[in-house]
Amino acid sequence: MESDPVFSEPARRAILAAGSRACHGVPLTTASGLCVGMVSAHLDRPVQGLTTAQTKALDTVGGEAGRWLAWHDRTVVLDALEHLHAFGRAGRGSRFRRS
């Protein structure tokens, strides 16, 4: 954490001030490999590298979470937006009042 160039200086200061001395990040990826998020675990002390099995397990979970997020955006979020659009069109020409 203290020397990794991936962190900007303001981010490094904030992370170190919070007590983090090591972290491991896992990208959340879609089936096509697009990164849609990131999960990071922060530790109070440096640790040795992860094993191949640990890295593979984290990559698997990151892929599953990324695919779920992409599915959620394609289905749930779009359905909600379509509902709001229909609601807005139905109210066209009238005023909505908030209580």
C-alpha cells in the first residue's frame, strides 16, 4: 500500500490513515470480460501472495457477481425504467403534486 503506484497519493494517505496496509482487489466481470465493478479486501498487515486456488476462487466469484450485475441492469433496471416512462406518459398534461 505504501509504495504501489496503482494508488494516488490522496487515496494512499486515506487508506493508510484508516489502518489498511495491504489489499487485494477482484474485478467483477461480465461474460464478455467487461469490468462492471470491483471488490477489495483491506488488511491491517501485509500478507504473502494468494495461492493459485484462492486466486481462481476469487476470479470465479468475481465473474459470477459481474454476470449477475449485468443481468440485473438488463432486466430489473430496464423494467423499472420502462415502468417509470409509462407512468410519466400516462400523466402527461396533468400536474403531479407532492403531499
